[in-house]
Amino acid sequence: MSAAPLYVAAAGMACPLGLSAESAGAALRARMNRFKRSRYHDDDGAPIVLSEVSTLTPELRREERVLGLLGMAVATAVRGLEEVELAQLPLLVGTSTPERPGGVPEVFPRALEHLQQAHGLRLEGSLSRSLALGNTAGLQALAEARLLLARHPRLPGCLVAAVDGFINASSLDGLLRQGRLLRPDNSDGVIPGEAAACLLVMRSPRRDDASPLRLAGLGFGQERATLQSDEPLRGLGLAQAYREALAEGGVDVAEVDFRVADASGEGYGFKELSLALSRLLHTRRESTPLWLSAESLGETGAASGLVALAWASVAMRHGYAPGPRALISTSDLAGGRAAALLRGPDTYTPRGMP
């Protein structure tokens, strides 16, 4: 069943590669990274390699780091808006799950307080809330925003954000105990990172937007064969999420110009992406470009989905995306799967490739 589309009016990002979607997108395009040996050590006394935002002081508690990242991403997404318009914009924030070691699942009401005190932003508070759903949280928040705008016609739009970070002892220890941390003796692991992204979404494009970007479809699924289960991986959950997002957007998978995914170094994620695509692709095609933000940012958890969407939106606006149809996907440890179809103008012509 088709649903009303959302238009991406603006995007913000805060990550180790930049404090705006444009700067971070350019660095991601160049395949830059800020990976470094850190002050944290593993059980063998070796420094843990991670990716952190240098403008946040190391002494900050994990709650303060998350609020700092979120505030910077939201502030850049709403740059130029008047106070009257800001006061009518609710904020939905995707966060880590409650059970994740070192995560910050609940950011309200402190998020609204921080935005007002640190950035002078007063947002709509009665409809704002967190969605503590892990890697799929950002795309789930977009689905909530779509419902919110349908139920409240007075709202001019909605701010959808996601934030997460693994730069704290509890998160790093959790990755280590799960066998997911990249180490000399574990090449099938992840580099811990941190990031936040924010999208301003509206029912229709802004009048001054010459290249409107439309969130044409969303899809969700559940994978039984998780990373920590013994079941054989068949890619069914992600394939279902792909199928729903493409159906809503009226696009065949063979028409997708590129994919952006949250696979962050583990073989499981790459195998799942391949299996899911093969279940839907029934016509011959040489390849569909796959962009991976984790190659430059490391594992960003709940932020990964909106980081991918923000990167794809910047790439389309600046003309270096391969085409106007991007398929974004995220996979959570507990089995949740989510996908989004982002569409640019049909007249889009690439000016360059990443």
C-alpha cells in the first residue's frame, strides 16, 4: 500500500569527519577516516582503535557526548529557520536499545533543554520523543514522523534525528565480550565510532528547492538468523524490508542506482546484503554500487541509518551520486531490519562519481 511521501528539506550531521552534512559527506566521498589508537585498552593491554569527534572532550560522560552530538546535528539541520517555525517542529530521536552496554536509550527531556541552552533552539515539546530501537531506530523514526504529519496537519514538518556512540568503557567492553571488536586476533570485528544525523522532513518540497529529494518508501522486516544465533543466514528479513520500501516507492530493485548500508566490517553483514539483493534481483545487472559509511566512521549504531540517508541526500544535491534512486538499509543485532528509498528528480544527471 502506498503512503504519503516525505521530502527531505535539510540535513545535519556530526561525526569525526565533520560537523555538517556537507563537510562529512565530502569526507565520506573521499574515503577519509579518523581512526586512531585510543586511551582505552583491551584485555591484552593493547590500545583500542576507534573513531571519535575531537571537539568533544574525553572527560565527557556518555550522556553528555550523546547530547553534544545530537545538538550539533540538529542545529545544522535547522540553520536559517525562524523561531516561530522552530517552535512548531517536534523532534523524534532514534537511540540505542536499553539493553546495549554503554548505550543512551533515553535523551528526553534533556535533549530539548540542551538544544535551548547550547544552541538557542526552542522546539515543539509535546510530540517529541525517543525511539530506543538500535540500528533501525532512525528509519523507524521516519515512519513515526510520517504518521505524525498525517495526524497533525498544523505541523509544518518534523525533525528526525538519530544518535549513538561507543566511545565509553561500557560500550567498548560490551563489544569485546561479544567478540565484535576489531583486534589483531579478530579481523571480523568493528571499529567503535560515534555520530548523529538529523533530517528536516516535510509533506511537500520547499518552494526554493530546485532539486527536491523524496523519501518515497520505507520497509521493515525481522531476521531470525541473527549474528549471535545458530540459524543459517538467508537474508529474509532484509529482503522483506527492501521489498516493502521499493513497493511503496514504485521502483524495481533493478532500477536502484546505488545502495547505502550500515555493514561495519563483519562478514555477516556483507553476506546478508548480498543474499537480500539476490532474492529481489531477477534481471541481469552487472553491479549496484554499495556505499558504506562505516568504512570511514566505524560502527555508529543507532545513528547509522540517518547518517546513510544524509550522505545520500548530500550526494544527490551535489551531483556525485550515481543516480537519483538510493536504497538505504540498516540491520540491528536483535534481528530488526529497515530500508528506505530516497528519490531525487527524474531529471537528475550525475556530475561525478565518488
